[in-house]
Amino acid sequence: MDYKKSKAPVNTVTRNIMDLCDETGNIYETVAIIAKRANQISVEIKQDLSKKLAEFASYNDSLEEVFENREQIEISRYYEKLPKPSLLATQEFIDGNVYFRDPAKENKDN
């Protein structure tokens, strides 16, 4: 998922919960699916940010030297302005881009 090109809103949006639970039939199941996807997105964003900031890491033990790198600040600001993972996950769910399954329901059908 390319969260950089997502059309998710940056601010909180009021949603009709009945529309969210159409696909699963249960609002709690829907919230659990969105929460799990938000955790996945959060880990992905954190890894991406850590990888980019690792390029600027200095391994000096001296506390006197503090470097202020403009590129590092710009990268941090960019990631701060991204939509929150919960908003990204909700938008993915609404767009139908989240794959989920319930093994308990699959076993009942068999």
C-alpha cells in the first residue's frame, strides 16, 4: 500500500457506522479489522521513517556536538503531515482494499 498517494483525509471524518458494517455484518468485527490494518500501516510507516533517518545517524559519543540537519527535519515534517494510520486503514476498508477472512465462519460452511 502506498500511503503517500492515499486519498485518506488528514483530519477526522464522521462516518456512518451502518455503512461500515455492511460488508461484515458486525460493527465490532469491522473495527477489529480496521484496527489490525492500522497497526500494520503504523509498523510500515515507522520502518520507512527509521530507514530514512538512519542515513543521518552519527555514531559519535561526544555530547557537545549536536547537528541540525535540514533534510532530516524536512523528512520528519513530511511524516508528521501524513494521515494517521487509523484514517488510512478506514479509507482502505471503505475502498474495499483490505482482505480479511474469518476462519470460524469458514469452518462452519465446510
